[in-house]
Amino acid sequence: MTAAAVHQPDLADPEGFGEIFDAHFGEIHRYVAQRLGPDDAEDVVAETFLTAFRKRGQYDPSRASARTWLYGIATNLVGKHRRSETRALRALDRLPRDRDVQGLAEGVAVRVSAQSLGARAWQARSPG
């Protein structure tokens, strides 16, 4: 019998979940970072443990170890992240390539300034 089988933390108790977090965070982080890179790994690992915490009542230790359960959640979130990135890149690819980005930024700045000035002019015009 392994040490994990002898001592199974109570996931309903936040301290028990803390034991799971402490025991597996580094390993899950390395797993996700190898697949997505270190920058994206931070968010995905945080979401992995948040999901696990929220669904801890559904966890069945007779089906899988906490480690395996966390790997499953992380794997699903890595896939979701990749699909989201793919959709974003495809959307960017559909944008016209001849757009002048600097001109677009200047147009936005002019509109924001005009709205700001318009509000001040309206306030100055109104008797207060």
C-alpha cells in the first residue's frame, strides 16, 4: 500500500485541498508549460486548480488519484486554450492586410478626444 493510499486528503476541507495543491502544483505547471510555454502556463495552471477546487465534491478517489484527476483537468484546459488561440489567429487572418494600423489608432484617439471635449463643452454650456 502506498503512502498516497494511506493518507488521502479530504478535498471537502480547504486544508486537504491545500495538500493536493502543494503536492502537485510543480508537476502540473511543468506539464502545462511544456505544452503552452511558461507565459500561458500560469493562467492555465491557475484555472486547473480553480476548476479542481470548484469540482472537488465530484472527485471520486476510487476512480483515479488526485494527480491523475488534475492531469485530466489540465489536459482539457490545454486543449481549450489551443482551440481559443487557433480561433483568434483565424479571426486575425480574416482582417484585411492593407489596413493602416497607425491611422486606425490615430482615428480612435481623435474620437476619444472629441468625446471628452464634447462632454466638457456640454457641461460648460449647461447652467450649473
